[in-house]
Amino acid sequence: MRVKRIGDWTLEDRLAAGGPPVVVMFSRAEGRKNPSLRTELRRVAEEHSDASFYEVDLAENPSVAMKYSVTAQPMVLVFVDGTPVARHTGPWLAATVLRILGQCGKEGDGR
């Protein structure tokens, strides 16, 4: 699974559709100075083909920062059925996102 760059309207459409979990990294274009976080997000995306992974540039889409209370960059939010269920900033991105996605999978399996 690839991490795709999308805009605010496309994100809203994906979230409104419901379905599998959506993982979004919110950052600014100048935030590309932290390649380790992007690499970690890509690794998690490869392990979870059942979820969708996106990046939203806050410089191009400033309205989403206020809508989702993105107070630090980069910030990753995990959405389930269009609702944010977890947010993460800082190191250990993979552990946090994998834990949430694992819980989503268990609920879907009826465990």
C-alpha cells in the first residue's frame, strides 16, 4: 500500500465513505525534513493493506488543521468509520498506529 498525498476535499470524501481505517499524516511541506517519520509511515502502510494511508499538506490545506485540532506537525490521525480514534506525534509512530489498526482488525473479526 502506498501513502498518497491528498487535499482536504478528497480527505473529507474518503472519511464520509466509511469503510476501512484511514491513517493520515498532517504536516507542512517544509516538514519533509523528517524523512524517518515518512519512512515509518510507509512501512506501516506496507504491513496493513486493509487501511488507507494519506498525507495532507497543511500549507495547502489550512482548514484541516483547525477542523481536526492538529496542533503539532507532523501529526498522524487514525480514523475509523470517519471518526478520529487516535492521534500521534513524535517517535514510535509505528507502534501506536499498529496497535490501533490491530484493534480495528479484531473488532472486524468478532474477537
